[in-house]
Amino acid sequence: MGQKKDKKQNENSGLGLRGLMYHNGFILVCCFLVSVVVWFVMAAGSDMNRTTVIKDVPVSVSLSSQAEAEGLRVFAQSYNTVDIEVSGSSMITRALTAEDFEVSVTLNPVSTKLTGNTTQKYSAQVRFAKRNAQTDYQVVSVTPEEITLEYDRYKETVLNIENELTYTAATGFYPGTPVLSVDTVNVSGPESAVNKVARAAVSYSAPDPLWEYAEWHCPVQLYDQNNQELINIGELYLSQDVEAVQVTVPVNPKKTVPLVANYTHAPSGFSSSRITVEPASIELTGSSETLDAITEIRLDSIIDFAELDLDQRTASFTMEIPIPPGTRDITNSGTANTVSQATVTVNLNGYRKTTLTVPESNIKLLNPPTGNLEAALTSRTIEVTVAGTEAQVARLSGDSVTVQVDMSNFDGRPGTIDVPATVAVSGTAGENCWVLGSYTVAVTVQEASARSAAASAALAAAPPSF
């Protein structure tokens, strides 16, 4: 009984193993395991033949000794990086990066002669070297194999930044001179490109009239010899140290101020219309407070009627215009006809002069010396020249003129001295007439006793009267 049971168990065990061999799931698992083993075996066998591409390896540029001696410089290159294909163990090639290679090209042109009109081109062979200690791999290829270099001599130039701003001021205001935050720009790059740059400028057009301080941000533009803007700065490999500037325009109120002539010794009846100033007025700009305090500008030079030449129908004088502090003369501003002087004209048409003899009775001695000194006129009369209208001058006589001799400045020493005299036309005639020239009167100063003795001697020498 026991032997039959063991026999039956052995038969069931054999049937189970044979059954698995014909079971689909078991067969699938076995195939998968075999495939994995085969893949690892094949991968291990082909590891030495694996290729890898290292992308974007930087390219450095150097110059040959001759290129350096000629002052050449590379401004552009067709490629800045290359791709390197390597072959070797994947364990090695997978770890490679761009830093494991040194790639370079050298500018070594056959001729260093430049045209001066454009940059030159040179095709340079790409060279590479391994940087890492691990060298158990091969470089299959480098792409690209050649790089085109653009070169020229380097040049710099400094240009003044010109002002091409367009703006107007509101009524009653004046825009001052624009102020740029930077006055010059440094332009650098290939000599052939820098030579094309003739000038630099900032441009702006204000949409509305200005009535207060204005500020604009303006790009600096470059122009060629034909005054055409160079808009392809990048293509020309040009650089400028100032891309834009801040422009400020001060705006202040303005005022028209009349010019007034200064004169002296003119008669009250001389019409002011006979004295003209050209220009009659000027325009000033400044702060509101400063302009409000200015009503007129008096010319510095003084016209002395006593020195006028009556032989001329008109007398003209050119005078500098004094500009009040804190203001600016903007008359004809921005043109060649700037105003700094004024011409004053005195119309003498219809006036003439005459010479009169003034009697002793019309000569007054003022502030004579006191004490034992006495003063007396040396001359009994004085001749003076008087100017006025023809009708008025015709009626004048010596009695129409008064002479005052002021001895206030007498030094106290006896003798004969010339004392300045003040001469004037008296009465209503003085409203239209005036005295020409300046005068002195001789005065004798002596002690009172000496004068009495001289008088007695003169009396004794006189013949007796019957």
C-alpha cells in the first residue's frame, strides 16, 4: 500500500516539471532573461567602438607674430564653437565635456596689406588638443574644419556730440542753450569702419512749445561723410562708449527793455525826439525776479552837449550796452547779427553857434579869500560860445550870459591863478540855448595892503584934473 503511494507521488512530480516546459508564461520569462543576458554580453563586447559628439566647444583666436606686428585684430568669426566627434569606451566618452578640449585658430594672412574700405577675410584651419589626462579615445572629426576670420586694424576716434534738437518756446519765454550730460563719444572698431564715421549728433523734436525746464533722453547717432546715418553699427563692428545722453533745456521768461542815452549840459527845451538810440531796445532773459526789477538800460557813456560840434548836422556816438547782472542779451540770438553796441544820434539840424562877450558885471566871484588877502578879476570881460536855435541865438548878447567863478578850492597863496568858471545862458533863452566848451577866468590874489599901495600909486601918477 505504501509503495503504491510513493510511486504515485513521483509520477505527479514528473508530470509537473514537464508541464512547466509547455506552459506559455514560463517560456516568456525564460526568453526575457536570456535576452537581458545576451544584451549585456553584446554591449560589453562593443564598448570599445562607441562614438560620441561633444557639442559647442569654444574656439580661441590667436595672431601670428606678423599679424601682431601689423596691429591687426579679429573682429568677427564665422563660428565661435565647434562639434568634436570622439570614439572609445563609453565609460570614457560619456564623461567628456567641452572643457576637455582646447580648440584654436590663428590669424596668419599671407599679406597684411589692407584696402582701408572694408574688413578682410581669412580662412583658418581649426586645431584641437586634449586637455585631460585620460587619452584612451580617438577624435574622429571636428566640425567645421575651417573658420573664416574678419580682421582689420583697430582704431578709436573721439567726436563732439552735436545738437540737432528742434524746439520752440511759449510766448514770453526763452529756451536757453541745451546742456548734454556727455559732450563727446568715443567710437572704436575696425579702421575701415571708423573711417566712415564723420560726426555724432543727438536729435529730438519737441511736440509742444516750452515754458519750463525740459529734459530728454536722446540716443547718440553716427553719420558718414554724406551726412547719412549709419544704422548698421553692429554689422560694421563699431562700438561707442556713449549710447545715449540726457539733454536738458533751461527755459526762462524774457523781456523787452528800452535803451536810454545819458547826456549832460543839454537845455531843457531840447526835444528828446532829437536824440535817438539804435537799437531802441534789447531783449533780456533771466529769472522773473530779476527782470521785474529792470525797466530800462541806461548807456554808460555820457553825451556832453558842451562838446558837440555844431558844424555837423548830426552827432553820432557808439556805446557798449551794459547787460544787467543775472540776465542775458538774447536780441537776434542765434544769428551773426548779435547786439552788443548801440548808436546814439543827436539831431543838430536848425541849431547854430555864436560867440558873445560877457561884461564884468555878469561875472561873479564866489567864495573869495578872506583875511588879509583880496581877489580881483584880471580880465574885465570873457568871450564864450553859445549854441541854440537860429532864432534864439540871433537875439542873444553878452548880457544873456552869466559867469560864476568859484574860489572854494583856492590854496591860499597870492598870485594870478586860472579858476574854472561856470557859464550859463540866463533867462528864458537858457531853455533852448547852451554853452559850448569849458572856461577859466584869471584871478589875481594879493594882500590887502599891497593892493591899497598900488591904488595910491596909480592915483598919484594920474594927471590932475581941472
